[in-house]
Amino acid sequence: MENSVHQTASPPTPLCPSARCEPGAILLGVIQADGSVAMLAQKQRVDEFFVKLAHEGRTPEKRFRFADSCLKSGCQQWTGNRCGVIDRVLADNPDYVGAAELPACSIRSDCRWHQQIGAQACGVCPLIVTDLTEPVPPVCPA
């Protein structure tokens, strides 16, 4: 008699599209002169050499966007059951209408914001720049 075991793969950890520049992070896009983010279509992981070079001059997060595993409650942006960043951006820009086509994205299927909001998150995503120079107060659950 044959014994077969069926394993179900656990879903991948959602990716935060507003992560820090650290080895292993995904380079999500490059910030343009107008402040928008030119999203990369292919996943590019950054290594220690890239991180070292990126930290020369202005902070890397002012020049690039990165993605990495969502830390959930380990992040000050976590509101108890979701990421507060995309919720605040959409609440602050209720009339924003994104491009007719979704921007290129190498992480959409695993993106925390896309899983949370859907295509509307993708529409504003290229307008979001991670700014680590301003202190951000902790977000408390409602």
C-alpha cells in the first residue's frame, strides 16, 4: 500500500513595498526628478555591495523604493490587522485617479498593499516615497 502525503505550501509572506535598503531587499523602483517612482518590472534583490554604495550621499530611500517581508506588528505602520500607510495615502487623496493601466511591478502578487486594497493601491504606489528622516508616530489600532 502506498502512503502519499500531500503538503500544502504555505502562502508566501506578503511583501512591504516601502521597506528599508538592506541586503536581500527587492529594488522596487527608482525615484525620478519629479518625485514619482519608476517601477521595475523584474525582481532585483540588492546585496551588501549595493547597500553600501546606496548609503553614500542622500539616504537610499530618497532615491529608491525597496520591498521586503512585511513585519506586521513589528512595524510602526501596522494598525492591528493591516498596513496603515496605503490606507492613509488613499484617505488623504480621495479624488486621485491613477493611470488607466497599472504600473509595472515585480511584487504585485505578493504585495501587502495590493492584497489589502487591490488595483487602487497600485495606482498611487508610484507616488509614494519612503521617507525615513522624519519621525513617524506609532499608529495605534482604532
